[in-house]
Amino acid sequence: MSRYARSEREALTDLMSTLGPDAPTINEGWTTRDLAAHLVVRERRPDAAAGILLAPLRGHGEQVRRRVAAGDWAGLLDQVRHPPVWSPVSNPLTDELTNTVEFFIHHEDVRRAQPGWQPRELPAGLDRALWRRTSMLARLALRRFPARVLVEAPGHGELVTGRGGAPLRLVGTPGELVLFLSGRQRVARAQVDGEAAVAQRLHDAKLGF
């Protein structure tokens, strides 16, 4: 059985090790050190990780992340590379479900912030795994968007979401759609077809979680 969560984790950790702690990412204001700290907190500090989704806990989560980021760089990378087996998001039962998209996205966050980046040709199995998760991402990210959005990955499938209204068509590979729908429209190689003003609104929308 392929373990894409593990392979993306390894590739991301290797890349951050090569680039060092001060390399940019596409996450505004975050370096590779900040991203590594985010991943460590998500897996090892459930009390602080809750702030990723829950606004009242966001301040506490950010304080913990900053403290973790101040630690030794090699130690941070080691913690990213070797998650604890007790972690609710990274144990052997949950890892592939909860981390395939997480580590794919963050791997691209680092890759696409570097000069001369190009999209990767992904393994067919990873493409399929990302498409399976696109349905949920699209429905969550676009459920209130004022258009009827057809999301299509040629060769994989399509779905319709949005609140209704002017029709839009969002097309890309599964990986590019995942990046677009997680709020990374500016670096995602996905195409939006439809009325220009509505298409631009989708490009500028605050998507993700």
C-alpha cells in the first residue's frame, strides 16, 4: 500500500533541510522555520493545534507556535520527520487520511516560493488520493460562493458546488485544485472559466479553513 503522507513528509523535510530555516514559503510572513513549527504544534500540542480552526484559541496556539519556532532547527526538522505514534493526526491509523493533503500542500508551499519552480508530475495514486479529498474541500470552501461552480479534474471526475448563480468552471489536476481550494489561488495552475468579474472574485476569495 502506498504511503503518500509519509513520502510527502519526507520530501518536505528534505527540502526544508536543504533550504535552511529562513527560506520563504508562500504563506505570508512565514519562513520554513515557521512552517516547521506549525507542523510540530499540529501533531504534538493538541491544546494549541485547536487554534488552527477555533478563533478563541488562536492566540494561545500562536504563542505556542512561536515558542516552538525558537527552538533548534535540526531538532524541529527531526520532530517533523518523526511524528509521535500517539498523535491523533499522525498515528498509523490516521496518518494517510489526515496528512496526505496536509503535507502535499505544505510541500508545495515551500517549493512554489522558490525561484524557477515548476509543477511536479505526481504519481497516479497520489493524484487519485488528492481527487478523493477534492470533493470535501470544494464543498467546504465554495459552499457560500455566489455562483454555480463546476469543479473538474480531467480523467478523474467532476462535481458541482456553490450557492448558485452565474456558472463558473474550475479546471485543473487534482493537486492544483487542492492548492486552489485551500486558498493558494495565486500559485495554483488551475483555470477558471466564466463571467470575468465572477471568475476574478473566485481568484480573490478567501478560501480554505
